[in-house]
Amino acid sequence: MSIRMYRGLLGDFFLVRHAAGGRVFKMLIDCGVLQRIGTAEAKPSTSLGKTRMIDNVADFMKETEEEVDLVVATHEHYDHLSGFILASEKFKDFKIGKVWMAWTEDRTDKIANSYRNKTKKALAALAGLALNSALAPDSDAMQTVNNLLQFYGDKEAVRAHALGLAKREADGKLSGNASCEAVLDWLRKRAGAANVSFLKPGEVVHWGIDDAFRAYVLGPPRDDKLLRQLNPSKEDSEVYLASRDELFLARSGEVAMVAGLAAIHGDVHHPGAEIDNQPFTRKYQHPYPPGKNIAGDRNGLVKLVPRSPNDPIARLYRSKQIFDRCIDDEWLGIAESLALKIDNDVKNTSLALAFELADKKVLLFPGDAQVGNWLSWDRQSYPVDDKPGGPTLKIDDILARVIFYKVGHHASHNATMRERGLELMTNSSLVAMIPVVELTAREQTTRTSPKGWAMPYDKLYERLDQRTGGKIIRGDGDITTEQGKFKGSIFKLSYGADFKDKDPLWAELKLDV
């Protein structure tokens, strides 16, 4: 059995294989990289992602002969699915046996449809705001909205899919600006409806040559409260950053409000909308010079004439001393909050799987599961074998057998449980892979996060290092250090050809089973 992680990506791209008797079972788990928002000069590491992904896909296609037995798509985020978009030409003849997705992607599931419809409305509204040139893109709120929309693909495509306006690709290929939803549709079509499974927590499915091995479906939960829980509910040891904050799934009222604001401030206006809403109603507006307070363009849009920079009222309103009192963009705060919640909602719908081997040891792939997803794993039990009525396993038993952990969400602070997660992984052979490029994560800066994203999060990384004895493979790791740490491991570590000097395309772990 082998696990290959394609390196140099802030995104998941794994090839898992089972070889025996001259036959090989090939499984692809996600294929994505973070897209660049901003200039290449500002984000040089991030800008390499597309080129790196295309080279990685070329290697993958050569290795698999353009065919796999199974594709696992964990959730609808660009850093897990964009490889199918960015390297679409290389995937044009790709053959897929089966596809596994979470139950949340099942179009026949009423609960899933409810969550998905709300998310679509929110994404349509947020994309509409992000596409409006009248809104300052460098405001804190719009920076957050734009940064988080990058996880769903091109903004135009995201809005079109969310509104049900996207056109199907006639030739069965994905366009270069396709949305993540389009990727999931493409995977379904490529495999065929009969070969697509929407997995629910508590199920046991089979994989490997002749279905030799089992996999436990851990999440996402169907329990509404747990699906909503994204961060710790109290200051305790649930994750590696203690917090009392809870970010619940976006509420319908928030979605409706942002949708309404997008209708007013987005591409479609009604006469007088801007006058009535930017930021005061007419009763409280300071009048412009007579006859110049409003203007209509050839499309009938009603707009305020910009005030002269020398106007005393404008100078007072924009003065640095009282700038924090300006309220022009305050209404965007709810859009920022909604973007954050929607982003975390989708992470929490990650398909989390524990792949069991012949000797009952386990490979853990949790996607980007957040707190509620992890906590839900206590709710179900699994049969020890395929005989009905026999003994069962609980999550403590499964995690104690984990010898490989694909670290959730690039080792961020709240995607690995502590007491109910990593601390239960007690097997002495434990190793970890982190699909991360720290330079890329640090480039994702905003005014409110000047240091970018903390990936890997230091406290989590320190504990991972202790639990694994340093046997951690990173997407940007030093290969000499990693090779030294893996001496004596049950896994054999190897690397692919260099993308550039001392920077291999992939790292692979092999294990006799």
C-alpha cells in the first residue's frame, strides 16, 4: 500500500494505491490548490500554484495511466478540487470507476438540499457584491469576502452556478474558470450516476483490490447541532486554540439580508436605490449644490454626483481624526460575517474517512473537518466485521489504530481535535502528512490579519511532532530532515523528480500489508 502526497501545494492532492499479484487499485483523494487573489508580485509563492498543479497532474496521469478505480471528493472547496479546472486538458480522457462524496452532496436528500440551497443564495449574494466595482475592494470587509470566495472558484462562475445560470460544457470538459460545484457535477457525469455514492456517518464501505479493505465513514454528521458547531463552545482543550466563540452555520436571516443588499448595491439597481441607502435616507442627507445632487446614466441608473474634495463637509467627514466614525461601508460587516460562516460551513461538511488495512491499522483522511464533525464521531459505532449482529467499534478504538494522519485543513488551529482526536492516536507507528506551503499561507494577508494564515499552527505542530516522533511530511518540507526522521519507520519514504532544485513533485510512503 502506498500514499503519495503531491507537494508544493496549499491544497490536498493524494494518490493511494493497493498493489497485489500484478494488479493495482488506484484511489485519488482530492486534487486542488489555493488560487491567487492579488498580484504575482504580492503573492509569489501562491502564484506558483497553477504551474505546480499542472506538473503534478502530468505526473499523476503518467503514474495512473489516466485511470483510477475511485475518486474521493471530500468537499466543495477550490483547494481540494481546482486541479480538475487548472489542468482540465490533462483530464479530458480521464477514466473514473467510482466516486465517493458526502451525503451533503446528494440531490435527493432533503436535509442536504436545505443546506445547499442556503449556501447557494449566500454565495450568489457575496459574489454579486465582490463583482460590484462601486465597492472598495480593499476595505476590510470586502477583502475578507474576496479572500474566502477564492475557495469556490471564479466569482462569475460561482454566481452563475449559485443562481442556476451556468451552462453545461458541451464537450464534457471543464472550462478554465469553472466553479467547484461544476467540478462535482463533472465527476458525477464522468463516473456515471450508478457509480456515485453519497456516504453517511456510521456506514462501512470497501476499497482495495477485490474490496479487500474496509473504510469507516466518520462524518459529516447529520445532526444539525453538530453540523453547525465550527469552533469550541467553551474554553477547554477541544482544539489547539482555546476559544469561547462559536461560529454557527449562516442563519437564513443573514443570507436574506446580504442577498437584499446585493440586489441594491450590486449590478441590478432600482431608481433611487443608491440615494436611499448610501448611507443615509434622503431626510438626513446633506444636499449637494442645487441641480447637481443626482444624475442618471444611459441605463437609467441613479447615482450621486461625487462631492468635491474641497467641500468642507467632505473634508470633515474624511478627516483622519474622525475617520473611525465613517459609516459608508458599515453595512458590509454582515457580508464579511456571512462569508466567514459559509466558508466554515463547507469545511464542516467534509467527508471524513478512516481506511482500515488488513491488519486493522488505519489511515485517517478527515478532509477539513471542523469541531462539530470530529465530535460527531462519538455518536456511531461500526461492526468489527461484515457479519451482522457481531461486536462493534467506537471512535476511540479506531483512532487508537491510526498509523497515518492526513492533517486537517493544512494544520490550522481548529481542524484537529485535541483530547477527542490527536491524543487518541496512540499507535507508536503514527506518521503525518500536511499538505501545506507555509510561504503561501503567510501571503494571505489582510489589514486584520497582517501576518497571513497560521498554517501550520505552532501549538498543533509541536504536538504532532511529539506524537509522531518527528515523522511529519510537509508539502514544503526539507527532504533531508524528513528522511532522517523516517529511519526505523514502518513506512518507506521516497520522493519524485524535482520540480525545482531539492523540491520534489511528490513524497510517497509505502507499507507492506
